[in-house]
Amino acid sequence: MTHPTANRTVLISGASVAGPALALWLHRYGFVPTVVERAPELRTGGYKVDIRGTAVEVCRRMGVLDAIRAGSTDMAGGSYVDAKGRTVGEMPAEIFGGRVEGDDEIMRGDLARILYERTRDDVEYLFGDSIAALDDDGGGVDVTFESGTRRRFDLVVGADGMHSNTRRLVFGEDERFERYLGAYISIFTAPNRLGLTRWETYHARPDKLICVYSAAGEQAHTAKNCFVFASPEQLSYDHRDTAHQKRLLADAFAGDDWEIPRLIADAADAEDFYLDAIALIEMDRWSSGRVVLLGDAAHCASPASGQGTGLALTGAYVLAGELAAAHDDHRTAFDAYERVMRPGVELNQRFAAGFVKEMTLSSRWKIALRMAMVRTLPRTPWKNLVAKKIRDDIQRAAHAVPVKEYRVPVRGYEPGCAAPTVSA
């Protein structure tokens, strides 16, 4: 049995992580979600993402935690190398990731696939289309799609990323809400030049960081490449012009040694190439009328936080729970959603803003100091204290949003998924 509600039909823009996660919860609460995605099919590329803190419990309640465990990257550790490829120091995955028991890591594309497979039989997906116009008349939202189709929904949710089309249509251009943190990140799949297996290799240069890794389940001949570089000014480019973005990356690392020339050359052929600013999305309010934003569209904490996926999963759980608990009062639901999420979001954004400079050390002596620490830490008596400090900082951010309980009947719970029936 579900609560009756006047706000049953919900259009969700974006089929990455936040959108399908929200659709899963909305369906269980008796809503009728539709997900629209600009890409012609599910996008399965991307970097590895952390599942920790509150997100672990949310995934357990969704019934997807076992699938995430089965798809774990299962990284063993990582090493720093110098310009000649010599290992400077190594650390186990627990220290690299600041993880505690129960935390895990999965490729973003694998998580998107898990969520899609759990919802595709119950949720309408519209691939190869996007929202062109929204008309919120107070009683519902008339939506015009780029395909020319017109439909009416009770509510619209923008879960379409940092460069949200929904946010642009309702709230204004990106520039109003984006706070650039001084660096760019690029990620792409390439040949496994370093012969890595469940291992990541880091190489730092002034204002730059390169990470190459191959996770469990990755094809033996491929690896993920991640390039981070500082830039005092924001670069000008079209977010859909991949060829131009590849040239920007090549220019940023021109003349560098180590394996960089070969790795940059591989970027030219990468089909899943990604480049974007490391930036925050900061908004005074995440909703307007019957339209609300979720995940990076509302509050991108950037890759520097390591918490974007966790916040997206938790936000989907909270938004759906508040909508169900408020019955047909979406205003009350949207307000409650923000009250629960905002303090944790802001903590994670502060964490990200402070960590960017740690990713792109500005001088050779700072890099040398970091390498000395990496080299000597495993042999020092205070190594456990350092590891604990790293874990504590990350875990504080990962638990920044509490697990709220909702006394709302649900349907379709899968084995091992406990219903949230305890009052807050």
C-alpha cells in the first residue's frame, strides 16, 4: 500500500547515478518516474567512485550493495614514481583511499549499469532526448523535449550533472553558480602501458598530477588515465567539443617527460575522453516551484571531494523519502530535502576547496617533501597516526549527511534490503 499523492508523475533528467537512484526510490514509494537522457544509450565510462559512509547504508537499503561488492575495483594499493619511473614509495589501498571496513569502490559506469538494470523494468527511460523547454504553471510542468514531444508532469528533477540543462532552463547559466577551484581534470581509457593489475601509479610535477590505474575486472590491456593540472584562469571551450579538449590537454602537458608523451598520445584515440574544470556548484536554493535539482546539478562538490557519488545516492534517498512523507506537498518535501542535505554538502565542498592544491603541488620542493613522506611513512612509528588522520578527515565528510528514517510504506524491497520504518 502506498500513500495517495497528487504529485505522482516525475520527470528526471539524467541517467547516470543520481537519476536512476531517485527513480528506484520513487517507484518503491508509488510514484511514476520517467528518466530522460541525452545520450543514445546508457553511458558506462568514467572513473572509479567511492561508496562509503552514509552511502553504504543507502545502497544496502536500495538492495544494490551486494552487486557493488561484486563489482569492486579491489585495488591493492598504489605507488609514486619519479621522472625516471623509479618507485619512490608505496601505500596500501586503505591509506590511499582513507577507507574503513564496509567502504568500497566501483567504476562509475558499473554503478550506473547496476542502477539501470534494477529500474528498467519499472521505470520509463527516454534515451537520445533532452528537455528543450519547461513551463511550470503551478499545477504541473509542461515539458517540451528536443524531439518535439510534449508531455505534462507533476514534478521535474534535474539530475543532469554539473552542466545541468535543467538548471540552466530554470535558474540561469552555469556562470552564476560555478566556483572554479583553479584546476582541470581529464580522464580516459588507454592501453595499459605500465602493466598494472589492481594498482595505481602516481607521478607529480609542479602544478600537475598524473594517475594511471587498472582495477579488478578491467581488461588486462587497458588502464584508466587521470591528468590533473592547475590553471590560474578558466579555459574557454565547448563542453561537447572533445577534439578541442584533447588539444587543451596536450598543450598543458607539452614538453613533460616520464610516460606523459605516450599517455597523452593515447588520449587522441580515447572514445571515453573527459575533461572539465574542478569546480563547485553553489546555489542558495535547489528548487523553484515544481522543479528541483539533485546531485551535481544542485551542489557539485567536484572530484576533489571524493564524495560526489555518495552525495548523489544519499540525496536521491532523502528527496524521495521527503516527497513520500509529505504526500502531495512538494514544497514541504523540497524544503526538508535541503535541510537534511545542505550542511553535509557544504562540509564536503569546503573539504574539496582545500584539497585541490594538495592535488597540484606548486613547486618541486613541495613535491620532494611529499615524496619523502611517502618513502619514509611505512617505516615510521607514527604511520598509524597519519593513516588515522587521513581516514578520520575522509570519514567525517562521508558521514556528513545523516541516515534519516522515514515511516513511509514501500514496495518492491529486495531480499536483504531493510525497509526504513523507524521514525527520525
